[in-house]
Amino acid sequence: MPIHICPDCGYAYDEALGDRREGYAPGTRFEQLPDDFVCPDCAVRAKSDFLRQDQ
């Protein structure tokens, strides 16, 4: 499963792990996150700004 990286702060959303702090269960695909999703660490970057990295 891919990882999506915030280009400003480096926050990584790993689809395999999800993000318990933000309420996203393991296996939640990045595409399933809300359209208004912003980086939970810096709040600067929108979902469309994240960079995809395939593992």
C-alpha cells in the first residue's frame, strides 16, 4: 500500500497503518479520506498536495 507525504512538514499517511489519532483505521485508502483533508501536523497542505510513494 502506498504512503502519501506532506511536502511541507514530512507527515506521512501510510494506508496500511491509517492514522489512529485522526480516526482513520488501518487499510483506509488515501482516496477515501475526506476531500477537505489537510495535513494534520502542519495544516498547510491540502489532500491534493500530498506526494504518493509506492512501497
